[in-house]
Amino acid sequence: MKPIQVGLLGAGTVGSGTFKVLLRNQEEIKRRAGRGIEITMVADLDQARAREVAGEGVRVVADAREVIANPDIDIVIELIGGYGIAKQLVLEAIAAGKHVVTANKALLAVHGTEIFAAAHAKGVMVAFEAAVAGGIPIIKALREGLTANSIQWLAGIINGTTNFILSEMRDKGLDFATVLKEAQRLGYAEADPTFDIEGVDAGHKVTLMSAIAFGIPVQFDKAHIEGITKLAAQDIKYAEQLGYRIKLLGITKRTAQGVELRVHPSLVPSKRLLANVEGAMNAVVVHGDAVGTTLYYGKGAGSEPTASAVIADLVDITRLHTADAAHRVPHLAFHPDAMSDLKVLPMTEVVTSYYLRLRVADQAGVLAKVTGLLATAGISIDAVLQREADEVGGEGSTQTDLIILTHDAREGTVNDVLAELQALPTVLQPIVRIRKEELS
Ligand code: HSE
């Protein structure tokens, strides 16, 4: 049988890895797929770069639409990124009857409903293993491996840039801005790292996982997103003293009221495996009712790790090539006519526990007042740590840090009591609130 012909849009880092791995492992990939897989055409505005990546015998063009229009191309790989031209090209490829493989989490988290519906109507696949956690086969695990389970929750470190920054802040006691500069110097963080550090990239990824886990449409606009830009080195230190590490987690959870969908820095007990995922690595913990807790760990970015996921999708599509659309694995695990209307909860309805740091006047009655307001609101305290005033503000200081860990509470209730606490004259700086996930 003649090889499946693939067209690649965007010959950057992942495209180059895809060529290398396909070439290196072509015999084994062919034995697994049942047919050879060949990239025969590449589109990139930088044609010199594309020629270097593609090597001999591959047609290089500047216009992606030439790839889409080529009737010999069976599968289009979209590695352009973003919501702009990438969206048009993916929809055009679908309309032309091509299967699509993409690493574009932003596109699918925001426009997935439209794109999956178009693919379903046309009977083609849009495969996106590379869009979440790079080389970790988490989409396949959620959509197929765990298909027997009612998934209860999942939590992941799904952005390597921010995990690298947090690891460095903890190891070296440095502040955020200093480590970000270092991450940019080392090439981990982009020149414009906004999507990474503001939690948007992790938000895109957890939105996709949430849809697959719970059979709901992708709803990035309903996700609560906080990044790591406001994290202070001292909170990382205090958390450590209390037996926790701070990680940027993407969390989605099924509750009786709806689905929690959120990204924010979280205290995680140091003894949990997730707390020990360091540097640019990714990991996702999934809890299913039958299997219990499972952990997936690996490289979340990079040329060959991401290519590993892209090629897995190429093999899947090659295997499915003769199956009709109705018998393929559904894009979001659940059949389109069997999606749930379970609502995504507003952040005020989320229930979790909290780390609170209050810079207070070191006076009699302050601790009693603070704990009294928490008690009145029905918020139970798990632990309290008070630093020596001298340690916090230098010799003779009249201020100190009061750190409180709470048990589970409703976010809306916590917001109200934080407003009351903030108004106290003895609370001297904006209160720091970081959510805490026991993951047990
Ligand atoms: N920018 C992402 C990260 C990699 O830092 O993890 C691609 O998703």
C-alpha cells in the first residue's frame, strides 16, 4: 500500500523534530501503522528554513493553501499556532477532506466546538495529542485508557516555563522577576512569555482535558486563570516551612453543582509526587472512580518530545483511514450528541483550602481578631505560623507575618472575610491568598 502523504504547515522546532523522528524510526512506525507515513510537502514563509528542515525530495512552498489544495495529501499537520491564520487553515483543510494533526491548544480551547463540529460533519479527524503536556500521552489516556471511569478530578503541572521559574525561586530563594530574566536568557521562556506566566497556556490545556474528562464542550472563557507573576519568594519559603511546595496547577473537578475549571498557584504537600516535579517537566494526576489516582509525567515541550505526540496522532489516523467517521474515537471522548450540559462553576462556588499571609502589627489581640473573623465566617483553621517580628522586619520591627492554613471553604465566603480582614487597621499590607490542594 502506498504511504500516507502528509503536508506540514510550519517548519519550526516541532516540525523539525517530526521529520527527524519519522525518518529515524520509519521502519518501526510503518510496522505499527500498517502503512508508511511520509511528509511530502511543507509550507513555511521562511522557505530556506523549511528546506533545511525537510531535506531532499520534499516540496517546499510559501503558501499553506497549496498544501491544502494538493489532492495527494491525506493529513495536514498544523504547527503555526495562535487563533488567526491557523484557524482558517485548519477549517479549510477540514473542508478539503483532510485529517488534521495540531499542537495548537489555544486554537482548540477557544474555537474547538466549531472545529470539531466541522470535522465531524466532514468525517475527518482533528487529532491534538501534542496540544497538552507535549510528549505525555495524556489525551489518549483520558480519552481511551481511562474510558471505563467516571473521572472525578485531575490536576496538572502543564506549563514547563512556569514550573522552571517556581523551581528556581524555591531552590535559590530568588524573586520572580530575576528568575524570569534567567529563564529568557536560557531560552526556556519566550521573549513575550505572557501566556506562560499569566497561566493562559495552562488554561488552554486544562480546558481541553476538562472537556474530555467530563464530556462537556470546551469553555476556555469560563476558566478561572491566575498566573505566577505576583508570587513572592517569602510565600514559597513559608509554604516550605509548613510542608508544602507552590506549583502552578491546572485543576478541573466534577462536583454535585458543576465543574470546577481553574489555573492558579497552589500549595501542594511536599510528599506528593506532583510537588516533586521540578524544572521544565510536566505531570498530570487523574483520579477516576475505578482506577483511583494515576500519574503521567514527562517532557511537556521541546522538539522531539512534542514530535512524539504529533507522530502518534499520524499513526492513529493512518490506522483509522479506512474506518468511517461514526466508528472513530470521538474528538472529546464522548459522542457529540451525548455531551453533558454540566455547568462550569464560577470561581466563587469553588471549594478548596487556603494559605493566607497577613502582614500585621505585632500587637496584643491581633491574632484573636483575625481568627475570630474566620471563625464567624465558618472557616476552620488547619495551621498557624507566626514569624518573629525581628526576622520579618529587622531588629526592633513592630510588624510580623501571620500565616494561616485553612480547611476547605467556599471561595465566595473567603473573599468576603478577606475583605473584612483587609479593612482592619492592624493589617498593614495586601493579604496574600494562595489556594491549597491536598490531592489526596
Ligand atoms: N510554553 C509551553 C510551556 C510549552 O512552557 O510548557 C508548549 O506548550
